[in-house]
Amino acid sequence: MKEKLKTAFVWTLLLGYLVAVLWIVGGETANVRVDAISVHISDNTNNKFITESDVTQTLNKENIKLIGTLMDSVNIHYLEDVLIHNNKSIKKAEVYRTVYGEINVRIEQRQPIMRVINPNGDSYYIDANGQVMPLSKKYTAHVIVVSGNLNEPYMDHVGENMLRFAAQTTESTGELLPDLFKLVKFINGNKFWKAQIEQIYINQKKEIELVPRVGNHTIILGSIDDIDEKFENLRAFYEQGLAKYGWNKYKTINLKFKNQIVCTKRT
């Protein structure tokens, strides 16, 4: 019983000390003004969509003046919302204050996995979470390019998420982006295909064609139906056929048909 009372007394002292410290710190920082803004951007080695100057320009554009402002008056949640709303390349923004008058901004960039280019030259990225994001004037991501007969303007999908879009889309709409997003996710999920496939092309029949890095041939996928089986058949053909007869013997490798591969030789 004495041990329990002793433990309770210790915890009471600790709680009282914590409350006192918070009260003192709160009193000391009540009149502290912002004298510095520190911006930290994750993965700025591989991706350079966002820079420190971009963050500063966004705040200036919204007439947000932080330097000299009382720390207690800074609405950190509002700042986070402003940064995310004004830059579609930002996945997450975290803002917090320090007791030394510094505002810290931590930015997480979106990670694009595909670039869409429609016949009108309109171009944009889609990130790993299916979010549509704009191009950057200062950085180009090395990702799979999707082009051809694909009438998917950026303004029709700005702010769109391909995962939600796929759930709302029916076959009758003819929308291809959700399927193409799934295809790129599939390719990126396999080391061999990620290294081999560099471009996706939509032909006049609205069929999906793949352009490989190695070999002077076109792979006609058709649709993403039975995608696992199609790529398994293609892998077997690569290992047993092209490895034996050469990578440039065939002009097209057609995977559209069930349980078979139809090839067209070069003339």
C-alpha cells in the first residue's frame, strides 16, 4: 500500500512539474515574434518539383507575412492548407512553431510514375497514389510516357485521383486513364518489366501498345484484361523465342489473343 502511495505521489509531482514548465514556456513565448522560416523538402535529391523559393513565393502570393508576426497568432493549419492548395506537386505539408521564433515547414513531394501526353500536346503526370499533377518547368521526371490516341486533357482531370475515378467509371465511358494507371503500377511492381518497358502508346483502335527498351519491336497488349497471363506469356517468349532467334527478328508481338502469341516478322 505504501509503495502505491509513493508511486502516486511521484507521478503527481511529475505532472505538476510538466504543467509548470508548459505554463512558463507559454508565458515566455507569448511575445515571441517570427524571425526565421526554415523549409525542409523530402526526397529533393531524386525529385525537384518543389523548392524553398516555391514555398516562399506561395506565401507571398497569398499575402502571408510571417517575419515579425507574433508566434501565437500564426495559424499553422491554414498555412498547410495554403501550400497544398496552391501546389499540386505537394503531397503533404507540415508546419510547426519553435520556442525560438522559427517556423518550420516540412514538405513531402508527390512521386510521379507516368506522364501523359495527348495529341494536342497537353501533358501531365500521375503519381503513385493516382493523383494527377502538373509538369514542372524546372524538372522532368524519368517515368513511363503514355501517348497516342488518348484524348485526356489535363483540365478534365486536375485534382482527380485515378483510384476514385476508376471506381466511378463504367466501360461505356471509354475512359482509358484508370486502366493505364493500373498497367503502369503493374509494370513498376516488377523489376524486369520496369527496366524493359519505357513507353505506352494508344493506337487508332484504342488498343494498348508497349514500346520496350531492348528490341526493335512493338508489343500489342490490347487491353489490361488477363494482364498477369499476358506478361507471363511474353516473358516466356522472350526467354525461349527472342533469346534464340534474336531481338530484332519480329516487328510486332501480339498478346491480345487468349493463350497464344501472334508475331509479325520483319520483311
